[in-house]
Amino acid sequence: MTRVLGIDPGSRVTGYGVIESDGVRSRRLDSGCIRTLSGDFPDRLGEIFKGLRAVLGQWQPDEVAIEQVFVSRNASSALKLGQARGAAISAVVTLELPVFEYTPAAVKQGLVGSGRAEKEQVQHMVRIILGLQGKMGLDESDALAIALCHAHSHATRRHIEGAQ
């Protein structure tokens, strides 16, 4: 079983999800959100870094998957999202863990079968795949979706490479 941390970065809310998977069967170990409270943007980036370092220290994943930045109409928002991703990736690479990046469309395609699926559809599939019930925020379910996308696609790539 491979332990995967999925990260859905955001400058105000960063979702995370930790799963164990063999590429076919997966189970949720932990998930939640890091909500930044500080007003200053640099302080919020520090909170993301520290929050993810705590998750990494507790769960010690083998691999980390993170959502890539999508280009938005609002350049300022896209820049802030990119900086939040940078804080998240920095927390991971300082521990020398491999980082894999997935576009939002690839995650949606992998879980729902359509790259244009709505967030609620992705959340529904995460619940089904992991057998979850109860309340879950969209940032949390997106992070679990990123982890599942990586676990399933990476296992397939390893299988194909092993067959050659």
C-alpha cells in the first residue's frame, strides 16, 4: 500500500487528504482544511507551510499529489494561488518527497469520467470510492480526489512500465 497526500491549494483554504492505496482499493486516513487566519499574505503562506508540515510529520506519506494552477480571468487571484502552491510544494520538497501535479480537468476525468464535472459530482465520487459519510467541505473532497487520481493513475503507470 502506498500512502498519498493530496493537496488542493488555496490562499485562504488549503484542503488536504491522506489515503492508502494499492491502486485499486483505497482508504481514507485523514483529511481536512488548513484555514489561514492572518491578514498579511506572507503570514498566510507561512500558515500553509506549517500546517502541511504538521500533516506530513503525522502521516509520513510516500508520495504527494497537488493540483496545478489553472489560468483565471483574475490575474491577482491566479498569482496568489500560485504562491499558495509554492508554499505547499516547499513544505513537501524540504522533506525530499516526490511531488506529482495534476490539472483540475485530469482529476475530474479520472474520478467522474468528465473533465468538466462539477465539484459536487467529484465529491460524490470521492464518497463512493472511499465509503465516506457525513459532512465534508469541497476543498477537503478535492484534496482526496487529487490523492485518488494520483494513486490510480500512478499504479497504472507502474504496472505498464513493469510489463515492458
